[in-house]
Amino acid sequence: MEIGTFFGGELKLRILESFEDGFLTLDREWRFTYANQKAAIIVGKEQEKLNGKVIWEEFPDIIGTGFEIAYRKAMETRVIQRIEIKGLPGGNWYNISVFPSGEGISVHWQDITKEKQLVTALRESREKYRAIFNSMVESFAIIEMIYDSAGKPVDWRYLESNQTHEKYSRMRNANGKLISRLAPKTELSWFEIYGRVALTGEPLQFEAMTGKRCYKMYASKIGGPESRKVAVLAYDITERKKNEEKLTFQANLLSSVDDAVAAYDENGNFTYWNRMAEKVFGWSAQKVIGQSVEKFFSTDNFRTLEVALAKLSQVGCFTGELEYPHKYKGVIKLDTHIKALFNPNGEYKGAVGSFRDITERKRQEEELKADYQGKKSALALVDELRSMDKNKNQFLGILSHELRNPLASIMMSVSLIDLVRSDGKQFRQVKDILKRQTIQLSRLVDDLLDVTRISQNKISLKKESVILNELVIQVLEDYKGQLASKGVELEVELNSVPLTLEADPARLIQVIGNLINNAAKFTARGDTVWVKVCRDKDEAVICVRDSGMGIKPDVLPKLFLPFSQVDSSLGRSSGGLGLGLSIVKGMVELHGGRVAAASEGLGKGAQFTICLPLPAFKVNKQEEQTTAQSKLSPTLRILVIDDIPDVAEIICSLLRLKGHEVISAYNGGEGIAKAKEFHPQVLFCDIGMPGMNGYEIAGSIRRDQELKDTCLIALTGYAQPEDLERARAAGFNRHLAKPVDIAELEKILKELRF
């Protein structure tokens, strides 16, 4: 039969040839009677050579396959057969329809490869979406809001929620369920927030407390105007909030330093500005933080600043004298040290600087130079001032470096907290880093405060009878591990008869500890540290000697000066501010004693000797202990007021462990209300608090006749003499500086009588 006749004319042939799909016909003898061009391409044969050929002979590989089964079934049953199969060319997918027609069958091949690929891609995309969805550290859910007849949001249904959301909300298999069933006590404010987002389409971000955890929340509408679906994203910022409070506490400590301290980020915007910076430059922290450096310190009018910034970009630091604008005073001159900050990847993250006003000193220098021009005495005085400036600049350099390390670690750890899982190993490592660096920062601030108070004669000793042998043994216990870890041997020789001093035990522990710590720093494996306690006439002598690196003779006379540092080429720079020996000298002299250093030179070790006066009488230790035991303080009712909850609760916990009845309040109004109800015998109160400060709280307590006998103790970071005087005037009985010395706190409570 002719093909044209079989299909009813030439027109049908032209139509079939124009198909994008394959089309062929077979007679009852399984011979090709027609195959269009597309079908020939699919089976990989020339169109003309197929006519008259038996399909099973031409394509033996299809015998037993789905092709043969469908073809034979359609031929036998005269019922249309359809199959979906992967075949030639190139492994494409085809939807094959087999139609009984005339004296045989017709076969239609439709290429569905693209559709298959699309379906596969959609399935893979869905699987990837689900994997990402469930692996998110943040909580994520899609909800659909439900409104009553008045248009008020009254419920929502969960459409999707990830595993983190289930963890935060403690709701399992929430999808498809109503929140009213899952959590009937849900606050109405959540319905109002999500209902407003669904209606207006305006996204919201806010912070919310759920139980004891704090979350950052994002809510945004999904879909068109009629949609009531809302996507809710939340992540836990509890630890970040706690660390922000810790950083605020550390910032308050830095504010007590006598130098202005400021920091800015990689974009040149101020991020830190302490109280001394406000005094030195005239601008408040509120005005400066978040603003650009150029807004306040333009290099157009101060070329020395331009030179400093150029050096900072080249070598990473600058130390020297610069001119700056003051808000009211015009141009001022400052001793300046600026240090660039870099993250572990070497990326620039900003800079931190310390500044001291030398305007008046420079004026006096100029007057000295003018008055004594050409005179040797004037030149010697100027040289001495310059030497002092050099030493001070070196100290400022060390200060900036030592402050930079913990500050950089704390800043980067806070950033990292937002990126890691709160229950993972990295999170615990970040917490450990924050704890270590916060302790280090507190120690640096303590050293700065000590050396300042000593120089201004503002330290008052709390003397008591001290048995020197026991005190030295106590200190050595703290440093045995440090010496042993370095492989340094410790030898101790104590006086055969215990020596009793009238001294401040905390300060003596600090002095002896500094000397032993120094010996540990500058000794190596195989070296030895000797500690000896003996009596020389009317003095107790403490000698700390080591076989370590030694000291150059020309350095010894300057060793106890606060702004003199040992030459770094000696390798004795092992961290810290280099104030330890200056503090040792000051504390020993406050006790009426003296300290000396000796060394035969580099590599020959060093020896430090402390001599302290012995009292003219002996204290009977047994009587002293009996007296102390008879003065044990009773249980007291105590109220602690502090606007930082962590600080308040730590103090409360310590006092409760000592057997006292303690409650806390976080602001002035709450504190006064609790005082009237609780009637505390002792009230610890912070000074610097928002709203009602500590002085105002003290005044209110003193005016209340029922509370007038309450012992008021100021607990604050404000510890200058003028702060103590103001506290007394406000009605405080005692004053304690933060961070709290628990031994001092306990001693004060034991002294109280009610």
C-alpha cells in the first residue's frame, strides 16, 4: 500500500513531516510503512531505508523491552497503549502512545526530557529547601492568621516550622495545628503583632523575652494582598545580651582610668569614648559614638593628625604629641598612642587610642625654656621632662597594646556568638575566651588604679596581726602550679619562729605574689626560685631570688619607677603593664618598709629583698582566734540594689552562702518599696543608676523614720576621694569599690552591731 494512500493523501504527509514529535506506522507483518523525519532521527536510521523493513530484524535490541510489549499488545487487543521510557538519542525521555490504525499500528513519540528535568529539579529544590530549612540555627515558621467577624486576629495555624522553632517553642509536629490548641496561654500581644503584619504587609523587627531567654524577632508577610500568611524568624540573643552587659561593666571600669580612651571601627566611626575622653575633648559619649572621626578631628586644620594617621596605616601604631580641637578651649596638646586593630585573618577592624592632656605642661616647658635659656639647670630640667615623656609614651604604648588584646578578643567573641550554635563546642570555647579576657581586663584596670592611688597617697591600709610564715605559704600555694608547669624548681626557707606583723594581709599577698610572678616570668626550665623568710634585728625580711635572666646594671636604679620599662631586647616583656614592681615599692613603703633589687647582670639571676618593721609586742595567736570566733556575725537581713541584674544576683548568692537573708532590686523605686516592706538591717546600693541614683535612694531611706537605722553601704565603681565624701554626705555609712572584694565585704558585716 502507498503511504499517501494509507494516510489519506499528500496533505497528511506534509502535516506529519512538520511534527516536532516522532511518528511511524507498522503493518500487521511488523514492517515499517512510514516514519517521519523526527522518528528516523530518534531511532537513528535514514528515513528512506526504513520502509518495508521488519522492526524486530532492524532493531533486535528492543525485543523483550517495554517497546515490544506495548507494540504487540496494541496490535493484538486494538487498544491504545501508552508508556514512558528513556531511550535514544542521548538518553532522552519519551512519552510513547501506540494507536491501532488501519492494517497495523501508529506510534507517536513525544520528547518529555525537559519536563522530566523540570520535575527532577523541582524535587531536588524542594529537598534542598527542606534541608536548609531544618539546618537553620534561627527559628523559622510560616503561619496563617485567623480573624473573627470583626476583623480581630484571634488565632493562627502553623503551615511550616523548622527544628529550631520546635526546640525554642517546645512544640512538636505543629504543622497544620492552631496555636490556641498548642499553647492556650499565648499572650494577646503576639496576635496583634502578627495580625498587623498580615493585614498591612509592613514587616516588623523587635526583641522579645520568652521565659528567661531573649530573642531577636522578624515578621514579614508572604503572598499577595489577600494572603494572611506571615513568615516569622527568631534567633536567641540571650548570651549576646549578657555579654553586652559585661562589656558595659568593663567600659565603666575603663572610665575610671586617668587617660582618655577612644576606639573607632574600620569605617572610621567611633565605637567607644570613656568619661575621661568627655573631659579631655569636651564632647559627650552620646554625641560622639556612631559619628565619624573626621566630623570631630578634621585633618584639614590639624596637619599633625594627618601625619599620625599616615604612620598608623604604615606600621599599625603611632606614639607622640598631637594637637587636637577641644569643644570649648580651642587647640589642646595631648600625649597620644593609637594602635590599629586586626582580626585573626589580618583584616583591619579599626583602632584604639589613649590620650593625656599635656597643654599646661607644654606651656610650662615653654616658659622654662624662655626663662632659663642657655642655663645648664634649665637644659637638665628639660631633658628630665623629655625623659619622663619618653617613659610615659612607652607606658602608653604598653597600655594600648595590653588593652587591645582583651578588647579585640571580647569584640570578636561577641560577634562569633551570633554565628554559632548555643549548644556546641565553639560556643563553649567563646564563653571561656570571654571569661579569661574579662579577668585579664579587670587585672589591668586594678593595676592602673593601684599605681594611681599610691602616687596620690590615696590607699588606706587595713592592718591586722599577720603571721608572716603562714601568709608566705599561702601565696606559694597559688604559684606552685605555674612554676611546676615551666619546669622551675622552688626552694623555701622559713624563719624557725613565726614572725607576727601589723600589716594589711591582702596587700602583702599582692606584694609577695608580684615578686614570685616576676621570678616565674623570667626563669626557664631547669632554673630555681628561692624564697626565704627571716628576722634581722627589728625587721622581718622576705627574699625572693631566681637563677633566671638577670638584669643589666644600668636598669636597676629605674626598676621601681612606674613609667620605666626594661629594654625589650632583654626579652623580659612577658605581658602586663610593667607596673608590678612600682606597686610593690609603694605598698611596702606604706607599711613603713623598704624594697631593694640586685643582680650581677644578664644571665645571672635577680634578687628582691623586702624589709618590714616588727611590732614591739607579740600577739597571742590562740587568744586572737578565740576573740575572732566570739565575734562571729549573726544572720542579717540584707537588701541589694543594682541596675545590673547579674551583679546584684552574684552578690546576693555570695551573701546567702554566708548565711544571710538577702533580696534584690534593680532600680531605685523598686528598692525603696522593698526596703519599706523588708526592713533590711543592711542595704548595699549602686550609685550610678538610671532614674533614681544611689545618692537619692540614700536620702529617701534616711528620711524614713522606720528605716533611719539601716546601715547603708555604697557599692560602686566611683571610688575617688570626692566620691567617698559625697557618699558620706548622702547618708552612706560605708563605701565599697567594684569589683567587690568578698573578704572586705564579709569583714564589714562582722563589724556591724545591731
